[in-house]
Amino acid sequence: MKSFSFRYGETKLYFGPNVISKLKEHLDGMESVTIVTGRKSAEKSGALQDVKKILEESGIDYQVFSKVIPNPTVDIAGGVAEFARKNCSDCLIGIGGGSVIDVSKVSSIIAVNGGRAEDYLNGMKIKRKIKLIAVNLTHGTGSEIDRFAVLTKGKEKVGISARYPDVSFDDPRYMLSLPREQSIYTSIDAFFHSYEAVTARAANPLVKTLSMESARIIGENLGEDSQNLEKKYNLLYASMLAGIALDISPAHIVHAIEHALSGIKQDLAHGCGLAMVGARSIYWIHKHSKESADILERLTGKKVKSPSDAEKTFRDFLDEVGFDEKLSDYGFGRDDFSEIKEMVFGRLSYSISRANFKLTEDMLIDILEKSL
Amino acid sequence: MKSFSFRYGETKLYFGPNVISKLKEHLDGMESVTIVTGRKSAEKSGALQDVKKILEESGIDYQVFSKVIPNPTVDIAGGVAEFARKNCSDCLIGIGGGSVIDVSKVSSIIAVNGGRAEDYLNGMKIKRKIKLIAVNLTHGTGSEIDRFAVLTKGKEKVGISARYPDVSFDDPRYMLSLPREQSIYTSIDAFFHSYEAVTARAANPLVKTLSMESARIIGENLGEDSQNLEKKYNLLYASMLAGIALDISPAHIVHAIEHALSGIKQDLAHGCGLAMVGARSIYWIHKHSKESADILERLTGKKVKSPSDAEKTFRDFLDEVGFDEKLSDYGFGRDDFSEIKEMVFGRLSYSISRANFKLTEDMLIDILEKSL
């Protein structure tokens, strides 16, 4: 398993086992660092201990903000910024999955520009930012290599083009402690980054190259036995490729619907929400995109012809990897449809407009019905 | 044919028909620009006129240095730097293939750091550089998206890690005027960037993803009818991918041998030299790399088993695309072998050491013999 590095966007990304040792090359001139984490995974994965050790060896003060929750709110981003400002931090190191890295992105902006997270969600201009280092703990987010952040305000989940991390670490050792369920969720997230990127209006050959390869690798590596280092390396590589694809060609209807769902039920894991509504969304996307057949074939090895074929192929794939949840398991029912509709066609309309077809209300209701 | 842009390394790259119009977004604060070109292709392609028009519309002074030759010398790089300095240029715009872009890279360094090109070939540290914009005119160099420059001093050709362009334009319209012979040479150059990158010690999954896709596209698009915009778009895309692969995992023995050849006969086109010695080089590389079979299969669609198979498959490919030159056509004979040997195992040893096997003198002589 080779370790390597390259620069994409504004991020220098290190990939492979033990790449965290390169962190010390990026600490020049720092005096104080704020480490941002969720409640458990930073420690459980071993990443927090590795980062602390390197900071201590480099004689750099650090404070830990460990209260980021999944589907993080604008208040948390504000809280981290305030915490970093109080500690005069030169740098944020976000250790976690998408939630932690997204919060860290927005906090690194607020900490020096002022304002509140919602100002940036509403388009406030970003003038400066403090250094941001991301230590990625999931093989799904892509946030370590893209410029996006998604935050929650009340029931609204909104994505913005925030910033790239300056430096990111994709070390597959840290994914070994991911529970199997989370491994599935997060790889499904990566798959939908690719699937939506390549079926969006903004798709281009580079997006296709990266998405197809990502889907192939997920198909070959996600399954019963994916809890070993080599599989994690491969799934993480696939997720990173999908992150670049997404950065160039952002996601559309599946992510938009999921953002509405997890805006309403904030304990819903993002990848789980995508998987639940994904199969029927694929039915509609497939009708309008010739790339859909190609990427499903890469994922599953199966030739896909009709939209119904596409839906069934993806449902079979979910079965095979051991995913069998549905909206009703999370308490969603028909009563929620109008609220979801309002969110998708309201605040999230920027996102559905990226698809190469017009999602109608009837289509959305059909997707939700068939995902209950 | 979609146009798109992304940032890799330190380069913002624009890809697709008419992307040159984005040049005006990168001229802020400039007063004087030096345009660097070869003798003819900048004008013949239409790129020079496009660039001049945009500079004029933006009210920016420019001077044109139009004397870069293929296999350019250190003196030319020094000359361009002197020319730019005299004109107080804020920026170099290199319009050409690898020779022009490579010269522009080194000149942009000399212009503000002083010294001579050979100092940098010998490892002198680069402290500053002026802005560099590359307008690429071939679908082979990769120089628009990598950090390398190759210059000639006497009979020596040496590659260095110089710098990335700040901004690059890959506009396939400019490749329509490439003579068919040059189209073949330059695509073979792109293929060997991929082939050598993926069979080098530094190869990694990202290099493989990019190289395999590049080879597939070259195989599908290079041929009798490749002189139209769509084919040019595809071949240029393949060349760009190979450029990134090369940047991460530099070329080794085929490029090293070719650099010796075109150091001796400076009218030899780089891609032509690669093609002449490439087939037999593949025989030896194939023995030591399991990736060789994969990439040849992507290029040709044929399963390749033995080293002899690999050599024959590549010779057949050259036949099909209409390449049939050999070393003796350029006046090379056995008399030259010792000089080539001296160069490859001397000044170019840094390059052959990147292969994942040790090239011996016997192997080199065998490659040259079978390429006569």
C-alpha cells in the first residue's frame, strides 16, 4: 500500500498508511492550535493521540473542542470559531468525518472575518481564513479534498462553497475502527458523490474519469469483509476521487432530498439517508442521463438498460452490502412529505437545479413513497 | 465538448474549445508581458492572434520572443529571461508545445533570481518567479500541468523540477493545425508519460487511474481520422491526464534514452525518438512490471502476456497509427552506441533510477540494436 501526496484545489493531500507523520512539516511558525473533533471517533481511531503527540513534539500549544455532532448546526461552527479566537489559535485541525471537517472549514472563516455562520450560508464574502488542516476519519465525505461545507440551522441544511483545507490527511488506519454500519453509510455517500457528479449538468470528462473509477473500486471493495487495511485503503481512495469529482460537479437531487430528511430528523446518518432514497432517485435520474448506466455497471459489473433495471440493480447492490433500512424505520411517513417538498423546492432548489432534468413534485413524492 | 477548469499542483488549468477567453481574468495589475513562441505554430494555430487581441483589449503592452527551437538550449532560456527583464515584464505567456513551455518555465525563474539556466539544472534553489501562463499547442507535452522542464546544453539534455505554470490553457482548436506526423509524435509522447509513470517505482493508485484512462483514450482516438476537433479534444484530455500522472511519478528509461538521442541529433522530434526506441524498451519494462500488461491492453484492447507479446503489440499499434521510422532513418548507427550509453548511465542516471528495475548496459544495447 503506497503512500503518496499531491495538490488539488488549494489542498495538499497526503494519502496512505502513516501519512500523519507529515503533519510536522506543516506546523512552522505556529504557536497555538485548536483541535476540532466529534465526541468519540477522533480518540477511538487513534488519530487524536497521533496529532497530539506531533504537536507536543513540536512544542505547540493546543486546545481541543470535542463537541461537534453529526448534522452540525451553525451555532457549533460559531462556537468553534469563538473557542479558537479566545485561544488565539493560528490553525484549526479538524479530526473527523464530514461534520467535523465542514464545521472546521466554516469556523476557520468566522474566526478571522467575524459574522455568523448563517451570514456565509447567505452568501457573505470570505476575505480571510486561518490555516485549516483536516484529518479525515471516514471513507465517504470527500470534504478533505473539496471546498464545500454543509451546516444545519433549525431544520434547514444548507451547503456552501466555503474553502479547501490547506492540508489534508487520508490515513486508512483510522478507518479500521469505523463500525461496519458506518462503513456502509460512508461508502454509499462516496458513491452518490460520483453518481450525482457524473449525471449533473456540470459533468465533464475529468468528472467521468474519476467517478467511474471510484464506483468500480467501491463495488469491488465494499462488502462483508471490508474491515481490513487494504480494503480501507481502496475505499478511502475511491472516496477521495469522488470528492474531487464532486468538487468539480456538485451533487443534486439525491443529496438535496437527503438534506431535507436529515434536516427534519437530525439523528439520521447522511449516507443512510442517501441509501434510503437513492434507489428510486436513480430511477428518475437514469431516464435523463446516459452516464447512469455506465456508472452503475462499474459499481456492480451488471449491464443496466432501463430505469427500472437501474433501480433494481442498485437495490440489489444495497442488499449485497447488507443495507436494508427504509424511511419508515426512522419514523418518516406521508405526513412529512409536504415539509420535505417545501425544503427541496425552497431552500435546496439551488441543489436540484444542478441535475440535467427538472425534478417535479410528482417525481419527489414518488421517490419518497417508494422509499418508505 | 464541455469546457471546464480545475486546479492541480500550482496550476489553474482551463480545458476545452475557446477557453482562451478566460485569459482576461488573469491579467489584473499587469503592465507588460513577454510572449514566448516557436517559429511558426503559435501563429499558424491562431493562438498568438487570440492572445494578442486579449492583451490589446486589456491595454497591456507585450513583446514577442519567437525564436524558441525544438530541443531548446539553456542559452535560449537565458535569452528569453534577458528579453523579459529588459522589457520589465510582469508575466511570461508561453504559446507552444513542450519546448516553448519548458523554456518559459526556466526563464520565468532566471528573470527574477538571476543566474543561468545551467545553475538550475545543477540544483540551484528557486526563490522567486514571475507569473507564467502557458497556452499549450500539442496533445503530448503535459508541460502545461506538470512542474518539469527539459533543456539542452551542448549534447546534454537534462530535466529538472522547475515550476508549475500559474495558469494554463488546453484549447483543442489550436491542435487542428498540427501536421499529422506531429499529432502522432505528440500522442506517443503522452502515451509514454503514462506508460512510464505507471511502471515506475513511484507509481500509486492515482497514477494508475490517470494513466490507464489516458492510454484508453489515445488508443481509441489516434489514427487516420484524428484531425478533427472532437478527436483533438479527446487526445488533449488524454495528454493532460498523462501530464498529471507524470508529475506524480516521473518517466524513466524510455525518456532517458530519447533524451540521449535528441541530445545527439537535435532535429529529432521527442515523440518520434520515444516511438523508435519504445517498442523494445517495453520488452524490458514488461518483464518487471505487472502494470505494463494492463496499460497496453487499455491502449490496444489486446491481452498481452509475455514481454515479446508486449513488444509486438506496441509495434502493431505504431503500424496502425502510421508510424514506421527507425533510428537509422536519422543517421544513428552502432558507432553512436557508446556515446548514448555514456549519457544514459551518466548525466541521465537520475532518470533511469526511477524504473523499478536496474537497466543494464546489455539491455540498453539490445534496445538500440532492435531500434536501428
